[in-house]
Amino acid sequence: MEHPKYAFFEGQIVPFGEAKVGVLTHALNYGTAVFGGIRGYWNDQQQRLYIFRPIDHYQRFIQSTRLLSMELEYSPERLCELTLELLRKERYQRDIYIRPLAYKADELIGVRLHNLRDALSIVALPFDRYMKNDDHAHVTVSSWRRVDDNMIPARGKISGAYVNSSLIKTDAYRSGFDEAIVLNQDGHISEGSAMNVFIVRNGTMITPAITDNILEGITRRSIIELAREELKIPVVERPIDRSELYICDELFLTGTAAQVTAVTRVDHRPIGNGEMGPVTASLRELYAGIVRAQNPKYMHWTVLV
Ligand code: PMP
């Protein structure tokens, strides 16, 4: 992996190699950190870099910090400015991924959230495709369950909760699948290891509600709006049964990293005719243009670096 040249760390932009924490850091020992994942897209024609929905991402980031009783003095707008400052120094001319992290920074022993110092770092690195087969993925239903709201809230992007995601992903990978879909405690579909889930049945798009132990995805929100506004397809948020995955017409995953990933097989069963469906294909194309600031109607979703 190509390393960034700089990082925002301890209140200023420093050389990347100086952005380091000690082994006793609370967040490293107890998972008491929250993070974000934002993409920047290079528009080759314009020779410009755009960030996709950074304010929305930073609003969720701040909500995540609240779940861990953190007190950061940054607004979403300020975090966006800091990110732009960092990117103007990095001068990337390619697609990138931005990783803000808020973490319990004290080096001590003690399981708690209170009376600890909160710190912030931001780095940006080169980034291309996340899912290898993003136009024909084969997924399984994980034997793991999603963390419950009363265990570790899935609506926060909490570092410790990504042990759950990692268990889900690695077992799927080692069994030969591209990704896994995980059920929540009551046996309904929750999400992928790092992406939200949509199915299409009889011309309606269906996705689990935000009370089904999912991360409230920014891509999910964007795709719901695009389906309704551009494709004029109804979108319903409701519990999805596992067996609906096996009989749906289309299935796709959404996420900043995964973008719109077409799933064409679940547990060795073909979805629809076993090829990417028309709704998935249309949304992939729309989304790909919008994130690169090539669609005048959705320029407000992108921020120029
Ligand atoms: N669920 C989980 C668990 C995730 O980690 C992600 C990636 N951030 C998503 C869903 C998708 O969210 P977003 O579209 O905001 O990237």
C-alpha cells in the first residue's frame, strides 16, 4: 500500500511517519475509537479532485463520537476544511480514500469512556476498487450475527465493532465467497461486513430499516434518493427475511468503498437469471457519474478540493 505523505494529527498537519500512538493507547487496547470512510474521485477531464458528501460523512462521524461520550471541538464544516487542507498538500491526482479517526488517546489501564482524552487524526490514501467482483459478487449468509444496538450500536462506526465485521468477512473469504450478509439478533437481514443491502422484488427496492442494526450508510441514502427521483422506483424500508435473498430479482450492496456492488449469487444460488439486473446496472451507472461530478443535477453532493 502506498503511504500518504501527511496526516492531520494532534491538531496539525504533520509528515505521515510522525502520526503515531503508543501501545498503551486506550483505543488500541479497548476499541474505543470511531472512524469515517470518505472517497475522493479524480475527474480526469477536468483535472480535478472531488470528495463525495463529506459533510454528511462528518455529521455521522460526530454522531458516532457522541455514542462514545467523546467531546471533539470540531463541527462537520471544520472537519471538511481540515480535510481539504490536507488534500491540497497531498496533491493526489487519482481516486483516494479519506480516513478520519477519533480515539481515546490516554495511555493507561481502565475500561471506561469517561475522563479520557479524545484525539483526532485524518489521513488520505490512494484507493481504487474495494470489491474484486463488484459486477458479479457471490455472497453467503454469515453464521455470525450482527452486533445489536444494546451491545455495540451498529449505527456508529465504532472501531471495536469491526471485530464483528472482520469475523464475517474472513469466514466468507476463506469459504470462497466475495462477501457475506449478516443477520441481526431476530434473524432478519442486517447488512454486509462494510456495506448496506438492497433487494429488488417485483419492481420495488427493499432495504432493512435503520433500526435493523445497520450503519446508516451515506451511499444507502444516496441510492434511495436516486431510485426514487431518477428511476421512479418505489423504495421500502422494512425487515427482510433470509429466504427473500434466494427468490429476489436483484441484490446489491452499497458502501463508500464497495460503491454499488452487484451480487449475482447467494449461497451458490443464482439471483434472477444469474446476471446483474437492470435496476442495479442503472444505479451503478448513475452513481459512477455523480461521484466524479459529471452529473450537473447532483453537483451539490460533491466538494471540489
Ligand atoms: N455498513 C457498514 C458496517 C460499513 O462499515 C459501511 C461502510 N462505511 C457501510 C455499511 C456503508 O456506509 P457508507 O455508504 O456510508 O460508506
